[in-house]
Amino acid sequence: MNESDSNDPREDLARKQASLIRTLHSRSSLEGFDTDQLRTASRSLILKRAGIVRKGWPALADALGTEFLNVFVSYASDRAPPDRPELDGSQFAIWLRKQRQFPAAARIEFALWQVRRGFPVRVVLQANAPRLTVVYRFIGGVRVRSFGGGKEQ
């Protein structure tokens, strides 16, 4: 007997729930559900994801400013969330880089993420001043050092 032939109500419920989740993330319709309610639920899930990304990637969200939500909706509307919510921010950042929309003001935050994930060092040339920032792994953690002209911050 295959899974779809099972009479176990828990398995049937799990299949229905999985179908609903796929529908909510794909923004399509599902028989037996009101289309407007599905759209509203889908939008709510995307807004929740955006809030998590805003909290985990504050420099990126701030750099995008009032466009953050619109840009995030563009990214998230055809992508199911990753298995771990904290990965949504990094996948969003990578997507922005591929779209050539990654804001310069978030480069250090991205470099920190890269070094925390295993890159030994990242060098960031800051666009707003003749400064060079180095993010690197060091005993006990990650360090950030800035060099160059301009005022120290």
C-alpha cells in the first residue's frame, strides 16, 4: 500500500496541511479554500518573514529603507521559506547580490555573515568614504578593523 492509499487520518491531515503550506507560499488557489483568504494568509506569512529578516539583518533593511518590504516581497513571493527561518535573510542578501541590488551600506554586515560561515577574511571598500574595512576570524570570534582617511566613527 502506498502513502496516498493510507486510511490513517493523521497522514491524511499531514498531506492536506503540506498542500496548504505549498499553496500559501506559491500564492495559488486550493480547492475548498477562499482565494482572497489564501492571498491574505500568504501575504501575512511574507510579512512575518520580512520581520524576521529585518531583525536579523538590520543594516540591510535600513539600507533598503522604505523599499525593503517591496523588495522582500519580490524575493519571497515565489520562494518558500527555508527550513530554518534565520537562513531567509542570507538567502535574501544573496538574491539581492545576484540582482545587482545589494546596497553598499550593508556590505560589512554581509562580510560578517560570510566570515561567521567559514570565510577566513573579507575586505570591504566603503563607498561613502575612502575607508577599507577588514572582517576576519580571530581566536575566540570575529573582528572588524577599518583603515583609511576620513573621520573615525
